[in-house]
Amino acid sequence: MKYLEEFRNPELAAGLLADIRATVTRPWALMEVCGGQTHSIIRHAIDQLLPEEVELIHGPGCPVCVTPLEVIDRALAIAARPGVVFCSFGDMLRVPGTDRDLFRVRSEGGDVRVVYSPLDALRIARENPDREVVFFGIGFETTAPPNAMAVHLAREQGLRNFSMLVSHVRVPPAIDAIMASPDCRVQGFLAAGHVCSVMGTDEYPELAERHRVPIVVTGFEPLDILEGIRLTVRQLERGEHTVENAYERAVRPEGNPAARAMLEDVFEVADRAWRGIGVIPRSGWRLSSRYRDHDAEHRFDVTGIATREPAACRSGEVLQGLLKPHQCEAFGTVCTPRTPLGATMVSSEGACAAYYLYRRLGTPAAAQEASPVG
Amino acid sequence: MADTETLTPAPDFSGWSCPLPLRDHPRVVMGHGGGGALSAELVEHVFAPAFGGPLLAGLADSAVLELGGARLAFSTDSYVVRPLFFPGGSIGDLAVNGTVNDLAMSGARAAYLSCGFILEEGVETAVVDRVARALGAAARAAGVEVATGDTKVVEAGRGDGIYLNTAGIGLVAPGVDIRPQRAAPGDVVILSGPIGLHGVAIMSVREGLEFGVEVRSDCAALGGLVDAMLAVTPDLHVLRDPTRGGLAAALNEIATAAGVGVRLTERAVPVPEAVANACALLGLDPLYVANEGKLVAFVPRREAEAVLAAMRAHPLGAEAVVIGECVEDHLGMVVARTGFGGTRVVDLPMGEQLPRIC
Amino acid sequence: MCLAVPGRVTEIGERDGTRMAVMDFGGVVKDVCLEYLPDLAVGDYAIVHVGFALQRLDEESARRTLALFEELGLLQEEFGDPWEAAGQWVGAEEATAAEEAGR
């Protein structure tokens, strides 16, 4: 068992697809919450194999794309300072702020380094005691424990030159906000498997019950995604709305207790803006006051940087499946993958970016067919 | 460069049909050297208008020109790889094979190379010696002679030890006309072997990213393989070595240059297990990872079988496979059929490939 | 968020006061922090994200899931082949052209 190829076997997809076809009797709109799942869906083109009744609405995407413009602008301001080594996951470098991105800061002399792990940033801090080393701490609940560990170790080891710019987001409040919208079209959720590997599943039954919506914890390989869809459709057809786990090999109900304890210690829940969507109550984490010494926002005094999101962006409606990307006036004109206004154009898997790319295939029908927006 | 500045005024940013990129980047970013969309725009919007010659407009890896009755292929390339030595090769091997391959992609057998060394003050002479010997050995293996050279030294801190530049010339046989614009619907697309080896080998030893992997760069001179293919037919339409930007960039460039569509069968593209797993770990797509000893060929359908057989008979093409075809649909685009039977667009990479988390 | 991959523990040790492992990802070897899964032993598989092991992979449930998929496949054979139908929908006949050309 290698836990990888086995779950990419096209032959086994046949049975899953057959079962979905045999079960579905009318149209259903499902949302996959996680950008990683969207990536897998597009990369393997599995949305094209589903019966037409099943529509996939791409969720808020990845934490990279939903990081608010304001936080990006703060990151850029810190990274441009002399004496700062600014460390980031590779994804963040091309995400544009108001007038530039981290690539450009680097071209203007900023010391911006791509790291694989927050522990790499910690090592850089240890090796450069005379430099301020700042790590851009973004991510959902999956990435939060590694980042929390880095802050915790920095304090424990007295690495005073290490700080973190934190913009963590939490999935359950986002699901809640999407479902609470009066126009919401989403009827079932594929919950993000690796978020649940850390957090477990105990936040979801209440959501499923209150919004009467099936929530199926789903993995990332093609067969995992088909299984998540199969279980969600089955619940919908039966009129059920419970929490199911289609990713049992990596998700226990209690999650990872050690990681959850560290999150409790290092972070505290806060309201958080999502790029192109707006503020979602209690949907983020910030460093708790005990770790204020390692909080880059305070160390570099960038809290004064306040950026408003462009008003033309309607990605919130696109995310909820209320609007097709090309129906937005900014689409393809002021908003393109090079000059994105909102989350759905920032990420290459975002609904708008994918639509922009597939539009080049030619006819509107082709775009319609190939577009993950459905 | 100083001369060209006096010939033409600064580029006029306002008149571009292509939106934004350079206006977005008043300074050069790493992506301008990444072989993707940004590199292409730099050439298209700055170099081509400034130099203005018809040969450069072809935008091929090497130019084919007539001189004194001979048809010559002419190419130059600079090498800034870090680290200087990596599993399966060194900057010296790359400097020979890269330029030899650029010539081979025009159907030319490289005859002579020039070689410029830009050395950083303080670099150990033993290292220079090691690179020079690797370069010499690679040249002998490729059957090419280093005929002229140059050395410059820059101050400490202004270079990564050693930068190299090589230029090469070679003869193109009569009747051979290989260039991206000749890709035609119906052509069969053949890849000479497994992808991603060079890029993964380099990444595995790059500072800050280090991982252990039994992968060696595929760095090799492809002149002999191309000779074997030309022996079957001089009518090869396109050859391209998928270096920076990987197979995805090479196929996109061809699709754009010829105004054709490329249909790729994803399952047919050989990806070694360790390459696939390294890419999975870093969030990269093997189609975008660099190769230094592979080529992709667009061959008329009637010749495909014989060309494929000739490639497989050569050591550097032993694992050659058909990976797709050239079509009249989705002009200028590469569309892959996935292992699960759907299709996806394989876009031109924007710039450098970076590890990602989501 | 979710680029997390399965790996197998091959060595366990300490570094900078942190519990670390060498893990194998199908021929790719990388250092991984075990602080969140301190009980992980050599030979165990875990999901790894940005250099941290976050959850042990359970072989038994993986096998159970795959067995279920196989079972669905057997059922499907009795009721025709929608895989073929799905393939046609996206133009399977064209996609084989490349393979044929190679013959």
C-alpha cells in the first residue's frame, strides 16, 4: 500500500461513476471547499465525467487566494525593508497586492526567499542572528499547526529575530457563511480532508443539522473525490443531511489532538476578511497575545496599512454559483489572471481563472462545457 | 547593448497589443528568464523590435542562415545554473549540450563552439578547472570543437562563482527545414524519453529545498539522435528540446508559432516514479519541469513509424514514444486528455516553477 | 492548503530539540517533523504537509475503501458500462488517434 497510485486507478473510477449515475435523479449543486480538491478535479478532468445532473461549484479555493489584499500589502511593506529576510511558501510570491507582488519586491532588492517549511525559516533565523527573519504564515487548519510550531519553537529557543505575519483562515465558519447567504445554491459539501486530519470532524454535525446540508469529508485523489461526490449525492437523493467520512484512512473524528492543543496555545480566533468575499466572523486565527513578541504586524508596525478591495469584483457571487464569471463586468477587461481583482481570478484553479483559460478553447459552448463552473 | 540604444528609442509601452506584463515589471524579475510567458514577452517586445532582423523574428532556438553558399545554424545560450555541480552533470556539460542541442533542433550537427567564462572574484581555480574539464569532455563526446573563448572576472558578490556562455555553428543539410512554424495538422508528436529528470535533479540539491532522490540529470547532446532521425527522412517538421518550462512550454511555443492545436495523451508521457513523487511533494506538474537531454518531434504521419523506430534504436531515444498529435482544433493551444478520460488545457507557464502548498 | 502527501518513516531522531524523521515519498527522501505524531514508528505511513507529519495513515481503512470501490465496479459490470459512455462524451475516439499513429 502506497496510499497514492491505488487511489488514482481509472479502472476503479468506473464503478464509482456508475453508482453516481444510478443514484442521481435530478440536478444537485455540490461545493468542494478546498483548492487542492479543485486542482485535482481540473488536473484529472473528473468533472467532465460526472452525469450532467451533478454540478460542482468551486469553493473559496486556497488560503493563498483568499488572503486579503490588505495583508498582502502589509507583507510587501515588510519584505521591502532593509535588513529583513522575508520567507514565504512559493504560492504567495505571485499573488498581487495593490501595485506589486513579492517577485517585484525581490527585483527591487528585497530579500525574499521561498521555503518549503516554516522550520526552514526558523533555521534561517538561527543562522542570521543579525537579520530580522519574517515568515508569511498563511493557510487553513492544515498549515496552521506547522506554523504554530515554528512560533512556539522560536519563543522556546529565544530566537528573537523571528516573527510571523499571520493570516490563517478556518473552514467551518466559511461553510457557515456560504450557507447563510439567502441566495445560496449549494446543496452539499465536500469537506477538506486534510483540514479534518488535523481538526477532526466534530465541528461539522451542528453545521449539517442547522443548514440541513450533507457534509462529506473528502480526500484529494481522483477516486477519493468521486467517492465524496457519490456519498453526497446519495444523501441528497435520500433527503438526508449528515456528516460522513469518505477519507477514513487519514481522518479520525478527534483529528490530531497534539496539533489542536498547539493551535489553542499559539493562536486565537478572530474575524477575518477573505479576498473578494469580505469579513467572515470568527473565520481566522491571529497570534495570541502571549506570542505578541513574534507578531510581525506589531514588530513592523504595519497595522496602519488599510487597503479596500476593488468594488468591481463580484467573486463572492461567483463563489456561490450565483454568477458565471463572464457575466461579471470586470471579467477579461480589468480583471485577468495577470491583473486579478479577487480570489477566483488569483488562483489558477479559481472559477474565473479557469473560465478565462478555457474561453480560449473557442466557442462559448466549449467554454461552457469545459469550464468547471459548469 | 550600448549601440542598440543609439539606434532606437526606448520601447514604446503604450502601443502593445499584449496586455501589461512589462508595464507590470519596471524591473526584471526571475520569471523573465524562466522560459515561460514572461521570457517570450521580453523577446517579443524588447529584443525583437530593437534588433529588427528577420532571422530573430523566427524566435527559434537557433537561426538558420545562408553564408557563402552554405546553410548554417547559429545559436547562443548562457548558463547560470546553481549549484555548479549536480547529480548527473555540471554547468560545463550544460554549456556544451545546451548549445549543441539548440543547433540540433534546426537539424544541424554542431561543428564549432565559442565559450565565454564569467568568473566571480574568489572562486577557487580548482573549481574552474573542474568545470573546464567537464566542458572539454562534453565537447569531445558531442563531436564539437571549442574554437574560441573569452574570460572576464567580476567582483566578489557580483556572480555565482561561474557563469558560462557558449555560441555554436553547424551545417544544415540541403532539404532540411526544421522550425516551429512547420507543425501541421496531422503531424504525430514524438517524445524521446522520460521527462523531468534534470529539473528534479537540480531542485534536489538547491539550497533550502534539499531532498534525497535517486535521479540524475538527463543532460546529453542530441546531435547523434537527430542524425539518426534525419537518416529516415529529411522532412521532420519541428524539433524542440523541452528545457526551461518543460514539455508544456515547448508544445505551447510550437502551437503558437504554427497556429495549430496540439493534443496530448497525458498517460502516454513517461514520468519516472521518483520525478512524479518529487513533483507531488513540491506541488509541481512534471509537464513544466526542465529536461536537458530530451527532444520532442513533430513528424508527418506517414514517416512517424519509421522515425520512432530509428529513435528507439539510438541510446538517447530508447524510450521514445508517441505522445500526441497536431490538430486543427483549439489553435494555438495544447489540450491534454487525462488518464481519466477528460480534457484539460495545458497552458504556457508564467515564469519560474515554485514549490506550492495548495 | 492541502498539498499533503503520504510518506513512510525510515529513521527517527532529534534535531534542534525537535523530534524529526527521515521519510520516504516513493523514492524521494526528506526530513519531517514528528512533534505532532510522536508515536509514529519506523515503517509507519503518515500524511505530510510543509515538512510536518499530521496524521497516521490507516492501512486497514485504506484497504476497506479500495475493496468498496472494487465491489462497485463488479456491480457496474452487470449493468452496462457507463465508463465507456463517459469516455465517448469527451471524445474518446479522437484520443486514441495518437496511440494508433504510433503503431
